[in-house]
Amino acid sequence: MTDSLEAARVSLVDAINEISDDVERYQAVKALEVRFDEDFKQIKATAARNLYEGRTWEQVGELLGVTGSRAEQISRAAR
């Protein structure tokens, strides 16, 4: 992980931990989980599609540490 991503992660965790109400803090984390899940799914899909250019899905799968069919699923943002 790059230093800037780690700094952003630490900053986000610190901001969440500043929420004094336990229920609000919990709900904030739950909401972020949903948003990040969708955002990360799209980022991974784009990366898989980019890797596919000039490669087979099997080759992309090897790069990502998954099967070729799973790499293709990821490219479609499928679970």
C-alpha cells in the first residue's frame, strides 16, 4: 500500500473514532462499508478489464491470483 493510501486510511479511521456516540459510529461504519464495497468492486472491475487487453482471462486470473473465470466475473463487477 502506498504511503498516501495508508495516511488516508488512518485519517478515515481517526475521523470515525472521533464520533462519540457508539450507535452513530457503528452506523457510519456500516454505511461506509456499503459504499466502499461498491466503489472497490468497480475499481477492481476496471483493473481486470485493463489487464485483459492483450491477455486471456486465464492470464489475467494468474496475475490476480484467481481463476480465469473469476477474473472475467470481476471485470463485470460480479460476485
